[in-house]
Amino acid sequence: MKKSFGEFIRELREKQGMPLRKVAAFVDIDSSTLSKIERGERFANKELIPALSEILDISQHDLLLCLLSDTVAESLIYESNSDEILKVAEEKIKYLQSKNYEQGKLSFE
């Protein structure tokens, strides 16, 4: 999944022969906003995922993966040590998830 989120949804929309305005109306945004998202001039937000998933007939998981990976890639694109940063971030995520899980098990009896 090397394509950007915008390129990905444009490809899906065009494969299904749907006009931009139809998809934009379904997800309740302006056609110009969707066009900017598709061209990479504007970022989409997570709230669009359920409706885009439904109209483009693709899983929410795949759309969210593409969207969030764009966010990560954008923040690291100009860093010379992006691979190292990603490895450290992965470890931090695991740590924070385990920490939150442990806190969720606390009992206040």
C-alpha cells in the first residue's frame, strides 16, 4: 500500500465509476474538499472512514491503515533516521499499550 490515502480512494472511486460529487455527498463533504483529499492537498480525518468504507466497498481497517500510515510517513519523510524512529516508536507503543492494559485491570474495591 504505497499509494497515499487520497490516491487510494480516487483509484477505488474511479474503478467503480462513481463521480466525485456522489462520493462527496455520501460522506457529507464538499466535492472540492474530497478533490483536495484525493490530490493530497488536504488531509482526511478518521470520521470519514465509515462512510468511505461503505460507499467504496472496502474495509474500514484498510482505509484507516492507509490514512494513519500517511500521517506517520508525513511526519518522518525528511528525517534521515526514520527507520530507527519507527523502531523506537513501535517499542513505545507496545509499552504504552501494556501500561494502559495494566491500569485497566486495577480494582478499586
